[in-house]
Amino acid sequence: MGWLLARYLGLTIALVVLNFALPRLLPGDPLDFESATGMNAAVSTLTAGARAQLRASYHLDLPLPGQFWAYLQDLSRGDLGWSISQAAPVRDLIGQRLPWTLSLMLTALIIAGVGGTLLGLVSAWRGGRLDHLIVSAASGLAAIPEFLVAIALVLGRSGGLGWFPLHGGRSAFVAAPGAAGGVIGGLGDIAWHLTLPALTLVLAITASFVLLTRGTVQSLLTAPYLATARAKGLAEPAVALRHAFPNALLPVLTLFGLRVGQVLGGAIVVERVFAVPGLGLLAFEAIRARDYPVLQAIFLLGSLGVLLVNLAVDLAYRWLEPRRGG
């Protein structure tokens, strides 16, 4: 346990250093980036003194070691800084966008994890043509990246299948106070808008759960304890769900932790394609504007979130299977 916590502590320190360094590797100066929108567009009109004061407020007048020390001090106070491009506290921007990304990620992970695991179980248990069909479909989906799935859904929607909106997180005025439908109508409208983005992520990651579960269950089909369960007179569905399925969950749990990072990266692309107002779209806007504080906050939040999920998976793995805990 001590080694596990030490490993994650080391990873956290490495993430903090990378979080500081990566935005500064982008070409250009955030206060001299003429094509950026927001506050950057007005920087060229400032006097030299005002420009120097603005640079000092972001610690950009300091050498890199000084900037890093100021960054650590701000981070220790929970201060994520002030957005260069949007002239607002980064904490507020993150708070506005985070629920959209979390909703998208959790929906995709739950549907893909549960649906893919059950499909893999059915595929391995039934075999035959159904197994061939499921494996072929899963193998094909596994080879397609998220952005191509998103483009295919956009083209399908543009080609006449106008069941869901193409962009945005909600319809105009639906969520306004006193609007028809109230809170329920507003939530339904959001779910309607997030259907295509969530479907994109689900299609992109379900295949891995299907193939892993199928392979794991197939390796268990000849296990002695399954023969014992059948000898006791248990029906095949009971043997599958009560004996084979629980033993196939440990690899699926590990895969779930690994897929959190993939879904987060995919959400950034998907939010850009469908204009979902989440962290992915905010990150794209921040990259265009060389907005160091926003980029640092998004990278740190996402990385720490992935680390925490994987730590929880490691702890759960050790609790469920102490012999493999190490």
C-alpha cells in the first residue's frame, strides 16, 4: 500500500511540473497574440506601462524558475488564476464548463462499460454466428477514432436523419426561468443535445469492453467450478451470471480505469465537433488564445481526475483480489 501511494504521489508531482511546462512550450506570447479574441485583442492598444503591469500580474515578467514558484504558491492557495483571453476567474470558467464534460463522460462510460461487458458475456457464452457478428462489429468499431465517428454522425444528421441537434448544449430560451417545461424540460433538452456526442464516445469505447469480456469469459468456459455449478443443476444463465461473470469483472475494472483518460481526450474532440460548452471546447479556445492559466487548470484537473480514478481502481482491485495486490 505504501509503495502504491508513493507511486501516485510521484505521478502527481510530475503532473504539476508538466502542467506548468506544457503551455509554455506553445509558440508565441499570450499577451502579444494578435489573432486571439477577448482581452488579447485590446492588448495592442495599451501603453507600455500598462502592458508591463499586465505582464507582471501573470508573472510573465519573471524567469521560468520564478514563474514556477509563483505558480506553486497560487496552486497551494487553490488559486487557478485569471483567464487571459476571457477576463474572468479560471475557477468560474471551469465551474461553468465542468458539468457538461462530466455528464458526457459518465454517460458514455456507464453505457459502454455495462453494455459492452454484457455483449462480451453473451458473445462468449452463446458462440456461433452471434459471436462472429458481435466480434466483427466490435473489431470494426475499435479501429475507428472518435473524430471519424463524430463526422459520420454529423453527415448522417445532415443527410436527412434530423432526429437530434448537431451542435450546442441546449436550445435557446428552453432553460430560461419560466420557460415551458420548467426544470424537467430543460434537462430533457440538454439530454437531447448530448445524445450524438455521447453516442460518439459510446461507439468509440464499447468495443474494448466487448472484446476483453469475451476473451476473459472464453478462458473460463472450461474452469472446474463452472462444471461443478452445472453438476449442481444450475441453469446456464445462472452459471453465466453468478459464476463466470463475477470472475470476468476484474479485467473489466482495470479497463474502466484505463478508458477514463481516453474518454476525456475523446470528449475534447467531440465537444469541439458538436460545440458542446464543456472543458474540451474551453481548452480549444484557450489553445487558440495561448491562455496559460486556463490550459494549466484544465490539464491539471483532467490529469488528477484520471489519477484518482486509477487509484480507486487499484484499491478496489486489491480489495477484490488480495492475492494480486502486490
